[in-house]
Amino acid sequence: MSLENLLRINKLQTHDPSRESVQRLLQAAARNIEDARVEKISGETRFDAAYKCIMQCAMVALWANGYRTSTSQPGHHQTAIQTLPITIDLDQRTVIVLNALRKQRNINDYEGDPISEQAVIECIKQAEQLHKAVTAWLAVNRPDLQ
């Protein structure tokens, strides 16, 4: 599905970001990675911080392509993750992992299931890699936003 199709079905809205707003969100994502690395806090909180970074990076990727999710629509986290192959050419295998982390977050948030240490480690790793990927993509494709 294209970004234009997602716009037509109200999953996305058009968005014209400023350099400052993109940088602010990327800096927040970097802070969330740092928070996720703090081993003195619970694994659940570390997972949440890393997942938040993933979402912030996915949002930056959409913004850089002229869109944002329609947060009033259900599934906006899923939409943001699933558009990464279109927005920054992220490989589908990584999207599958990110989507599994999204599902784990939902199960934890809405059913209270615990987060395993392995899931925490994987979420932090994915957050770090996505932050690097988005930053690198911006440098090549949208240097005006850096």
C-alpha cells in the first residue's frame, strides 16, 4: 500500500515538518535510548523507553516524507511501523521484528503480561538501529531537516 492510499483511507495526514521539530523528536528518541540502557530500572520501563524511540523514529520517517499518522484512528503505531519500507527503505524482516515488539508492548500495556529480558534487549537493539537508519536516511534524502 502506498502512502497516498493510506492518506485516502484516513490512516495518514499530510504534514510539513520543520527542521527544528524533526531534530527535537530525534533528540527525544536518543534520550529514550539512553533511558532504556539504565539497568537499575525495571525491564518493563526500559522496554517502554526503547519502544517509544522506535515510534519517534517511525514518525520522523513519515514526517520527512510529508505525512503523519492519524492518531485519532486505531492502529496508528502499526501504520507508522508498516510504512518504514516505503519511507526509509527499511527491510521487511526488520519491520516484522518491530511489529512483534509493538504487539508485545500492547499485551503488556493492556493485559499486564511481563516483558522478558530478551525482549528488552531486542527492543533496545532495534531502537538503536532504527535511530541510526533514520538519521542516515535523512542525511542523504532530506539534509534540510538535519
